[in-house]
Amino acid sequence: MGTTRYNASALSSEKKRLRDRRAQQNMRQKKENLIKSLEDKVEFCERHHTGGSIQELIETIESFRRENEALRQQIKSLNATPTLLPEKSQFLSSPSTTELMQSLEDPNNLEKSHVSHETSSPIMHEASLALAPITASDQSRILNQALSLSYSSFLVPPLIPDEALNFPTMSFSDPAQTIPNSAPIWCLVPMSSYGDNAFLLPGHCPWLSYPELIAGCSPLPSPLDMLHGTKRNFLADQINQRMRLRRVRDPECLGFGWLCYLFSKWRISPNPTTFARLPPFMRPVVAQFQRGHPNAFDLPVWPQLRRNLIKRWRQYDYFELVGYLSCCARVRWPFAEPILERDASDNLQIRQDFLDTVTRESGWGLTSEFIDKYPELLEGMDVEAVRFRMDVL
């Protein structure tokens, strides 16, 4: 009996020793693994985070800080420039300004313009005195100075000589005025500065902040990329993501996305080729050059609606307005009618009749929800012609 108890006690002690040995072994293994992990991290930090590399990063950050401060000062000085001419709106709309612009187009009128402006305001008198040399470069310089007095922001590629620019005589006091065909408007881009915090009011076109990525995208998008997104085309994927946030239908996603793509390609690379791809109704009007506005208001397909939006947008809840506009703009395309077809190589392509529809202004409409909520934004438009109705498709 005693022997049995002794054997049970010995067996229990042996099991306990085995458990303790196993626990100690596990602890040693965990400790070794932890030490090895820490050693690897130290080795990585020593290899990649040396004192020299940290100093380089600090110097890079400091250079960016200085550059940012210089840009802030430059923007501040540019914003302060209009205060030097408090009467510039009257100056631009005065008859003497029109005469000055006309004299720049006709060299024979320079002498007569010089005499007529001697009794005008001091500003016009100084401008007329500067017109004495009758050279093409001086005329272009004075003309550009006169145009720069407006609130527009003309961005001209630096490689274009002044002699190649042919600005027309126009009054910038009328936002509803259209730009004459003789003007090289392909090199003039709309104003995107409107004095608000860009982080709080981004304008719903964030892709325009990455011109270098857009420049590498194809001239025309793939319809499947516009409908479903892609990793191969940055611009098409960004537009698709923004469109899908509004849960729009496939016809609007492809049609409006196509127009946004063409406009964005021209916007970041203004040239005759990218501008020629824009449908006429998508080309900017004077109001887009004259007044600062969020870049989302460059995209509606109705020019008059763009003018009204630029004039009145601060009166509304911005995000609600953009949301209504995104959801209520519709393509006049029959319900359930395919928008894609297969070509000779069995690849899906956009249907030509659908493309013809979305690239004309009459191919788009606004639902009654938007018209009833924002009737003043349709001022100057044929409301019933714009109204979208499913029963007339």
C-alpha cells in the first residue's frame, strides 16, 4: 500500500518537472525570438536611418518649408495687388478703355488715341504716353497690361511668343459674354482660386492637383475604365471613383465621365489638340475667366448654368448643390438601351450614337427635382427644353 502511494507521488512529481521544463523552454524560446526581432530592427535602423540620412531629411523638410513660405508671400502680394487700383472696374468699363483697346488693334489710330487720352484720367494718360513707340512688342505688352487689370487669370504657356497671342477687344464687365472664335482661348484656363479653404471646399475635382499623373494618361479613355475604374489610367479611375460616390447610372457615369476626362486633359495641358476634343458647349465662357469659383462649376454641360452657378453659388449649401447637380443631370438615352458595342476585334467600345448624344448640349437634361429646388440657377435658359422626362425618350 505504501509502495503504491510512493509510485503515485513520484509520477506526479515527474509530470510537474516535465511541465516546468517545458514552460522554461517556451520562455527561453520567446526570449530568443524577441531578442532576434529587436536585433533585426536595430540592424535595419542602423542601415537605413543613419545620422546622415536623417540630416538629409531634415534639410529637405527645411527647404520645403522655405519654399512654402516664399509661395505664401508671393500669393499674399498678388492678392494685395488689386487694392492699388480701387477704380479698376470703372476703368475697364469706361469708353476710354475701349478706345485704348481699339487703338492697339489698329496702329493708324495710335496718334489719335494719344491725343484723346491727354484729358482723361491719370491712369489712362500714363497708358497713352506709353503708346508712343509703334512696335508690335510694345503693343502686345500694353495690351497684356490692360487685360491684366481684370479679375481673370490667364495662364499662357511660357513657350508661346507674345506675337502669337491675338486677344480680341472685349469687355470683361459682362459675365454672359461669349468669347469670339478669333481669340486663342485654348491657352486660357478658368479661375480656380475663390478665397476659400481648399481643404474644406476642394471643388470635387481632386485629380487636378496631380497634373504630372494626368499628363501620362491616354488622350481618350477606355469606356470600361470609365465605368468600372482601373489601375492603368489615373484620371479615368479618379473620375470613376467620384462618380460612383453619387451612385449615378451607367449612361451618366460614362457620358459625363467622358466629358470630364476631355476637359481635365485640356485643363492641365492647354493646347490646340486637347481643346479641339472638347464639345463646343464644354468650352469655357468669359465668366469662368472673370470670377473665381470651385472647379466643379466648370463641368456642367450648359454654359448659361455655369454662368449662373459662378454668380450665385455662395448663396447655397455648396455640397448639397453639387449633390443635386450630380444626381439630376441625365443623358437623354432610352432606358435599358446598351451604351457599348463590340468592334471587329470583339472589344467593347462606346456606341457612336451614344457618343453623339453625350457630346451635344441637347443630349442632356435636368430632372424636375433640381429645377424646382434651384429655379434661379436656370435664369436665361429654356427650362422646358432642359427638363428631363423619361416618357419622351
